Amino acid sequence: MDNRSEVREFLTSRRAKITPQQAGLPVYGNRRVAGLRRSEVAMLAGVSVVRAGVGRMLEAMPTLPAFVTNHRFDILLANPLGRALYAPVYEDAAWGSNTARFCFLSPAARQFYVDWEQIAQTAVGALRVAAAKDPYDRELSNLIGELSTRSDAFRVLWGAHDVRVFRDGTKRFRHPTVGRLELDHETMFLAADERIGVAVYSAVPGSTAEDGLKLLASWAATAEEPASADTDG
């Protein structure tokens, strides 16, 4: 007897009963539901995020936005400044902390990414490489199918059959809180799993982007204060 739907419903109901605060996870932006996202459950269970040392490494870089991502563009883990930088991705649970889904399905993406076309082409190319490496990855196939169905732009780019390997470069953002940011980024893949990468963003010293990151860090710290105040009081 196939009871997969019942199991899925049960797990979904359990996930909905646990808040990020109860699980010890930081919260930024508005959430449609109080429960945990799938990526947050995976992070807590240690299914998608590798060693605990990776998390400590991210937390040790408080002045740089840093993330752990996988080949499906899921943000598995981020330090506070990383979450603050990608606040628009976290604001709507519909994107599932997935930057590819946000890029193609969110109306806010073209405003957030200054060079949206380049970001979109790179995402499609990287997904095509990932699909070629692991054609039996069901979650990846589901993501590609979803984007193909819901996004004309993705469908056109996917049909071009371009492939790209993306490691480093510069990204330009229009952040809703601190304005325009031009950040260099490096992605380092873990030896234990080449599908998991640590992406770190930085600004040129003395640039307006560096000032923007400082302002963003201040905003992120302020966003955490109400929760701390409730705990103390």
C-alpha cells in the first residue's frame, strides 16, 4: 500500500507546529506561516548541511554575508548578515529559501538583482550542469519542472541549452533597506560534497558598498532586538 501522501501530510503538520524561534533559528522578514521551512528542517536534521564547523565558520565572519548553498540553489545556512542581504528571498515562504525560484517567480527579483538577465542565465546554466551530473535527483527535477511551467523566461533560457560553471565574480543588488550594493563574491565547494558550496560576499574597502554592508549589519542587529527584549522581559 502506498502511504507516501499520508506520511507527507504528517511531516508537514509536525513542521508547522515548530517555530524558528523554538528551534533556535534567526528570523528576518515576514513569513506566511509560523512553522519551519523544509530547508530549515533539513538544516536542523543535518541532512543537507554538512559539518557543524561550517556553521561556526559562517558565524565567525560577522562583517561579511556568507551562505551555504547546494546545487539546487537552496540556501541551507546563512549567517545574520547573509540573511539580511537576501531578506527579499526570506520574506515569502513560497520561494522556500531557494534563490532560483525567487529569481524566476518573484516580481521583486528584477528589482533586487541589478543584472537580472545575467543572474538568470547563470542559474539556468548551473541547473543544467547539475541535472546532467545527477539525472535521478527528484527534487532537482521537480524544481526544473516547476520553473519551466511557471516562468516563460526560464523556459526560454532552458531551451537554449547553455551550461555555466559559476564560481566568483561581482553581483549588484538594489537592497530594499540600504539601497544599491556592488559586492564581490567567492564560492568554495566542500571536499566532502562538491554539491555544497560556501558563498562569501565582500565589498571593496572604502567603497560605498562597504558603508552599505555596515548599515545592513546595523539593520540586522536591530531586527533581532525585539526577540531579545521579549526574552529578557
